[in-house]
Amino acid sequence: MELDLDTFDRTPLVRVPFDHLILPGFVPHDTAMAAAAAFPGPDLPGVLPAPANPSHDAFGALLRSIRDPRTTEAFGRKFGLPLDPATLMVTLRARTRPIDGQIHTDSTTKVVTALLYLNTDWSNEGGRLRLLRGPNSLEDMVGEVPPVAGTLIVFRRTDNSWHGHKPFDGPRRAIMFNWMTDPAAARRELRRHAVSAGIKHLLHFR
């Protein structure tokens, strides 16, 4: 298991303005850096599905840990929700564009959203996820998360789970994993991301 579920279990949720938890070191730094070096996503914007059959390297080991039923059990216990491994959707982001990061709450098909970052360091003001009190200003925040290697941010999706970040154009690697409302929603969203990623890939190399 590549994830520090013991520390995760001991770390209390922050309840205001919505249930969330920020945990640097959820993956040890050296482990996270090795996974970052093996990151399989192309250096393109957008979201793409994580490999269904991960390779036998540091990234693959991390992906298998995320998909381990013990991880679903721990996250369900933390949020007091009956999460099911069959509803888990894992996707990758390799790069962000200046238009990314606008304030939003995530789709209603998502129950819990988690982001695990895989970047060496982060000095840029942009690209730091902010948890917000409302939809009107990135400055009205309760927390900010630099996307450095091994850091986890997880929150329960609600109608007021506002978040976003200042613009950043460049590599910004993350694994996003969501527990969805049902397995069909997870499959449907993965298909949509796969089609979108395929189109972006074709356009990039034309």
C-alpha cells in the first residue's frame, strides 16, 4: 500500500464551509516523485482515464493502491458514506491551460472528489487549488493547496463545495479519483473522458 491511510484515518475533517481534508505526505515524497517520473499521461490538457491495467512501476503501484478496496473503505469511513469500489473513477491530468480552474462545485454525479498531486515543487501563484466560501471570488477562501508531490485534497461534493484556482499554463500533474453516484455513472464519465482525450490527441499531432 503506497498511501498513508493511518495518518489519513487520524486526520479530522474540516467541516466549514463543506467537509474536506488536506493532507501533505499522503504519499511519501520519494514514492510520489518516483510515480511522477513514470506518469503515463501525455503532456496535453484535459482529463483522461487512468490505465485500466497499470504497468509494473511506481505509478502503477500507486494506482493499484488507490483502487484497493481498503482505500474506498477508509474514505467512506472518513466521510460517513457507504462508498463502493465499483463506483470509483480514476483519471489523470498532465497540464492546465489559462482557462482552467474556474470556480465550480463538480457535477452532481460525483459524491467524493480527491486529488493527489505529483509535482516536484510549486512556486507559481497560479494552479494552487482554493477551497472557497462561495462562487464569486477566488479570494474568499478557507484554504489553498499547492499541488506538490504526495499532497492529497479530498472533499464531499455538495451544492456549496466551491473551488478553483488562479490561471496557470503548463505541466500540473495530478491523479483525480471520484466516487460516483453509481457504477454506470463512473463508466459513462470514463467513456466521455476517453473520447475527449482521443480527439485532443489527434488535433495536437495534426
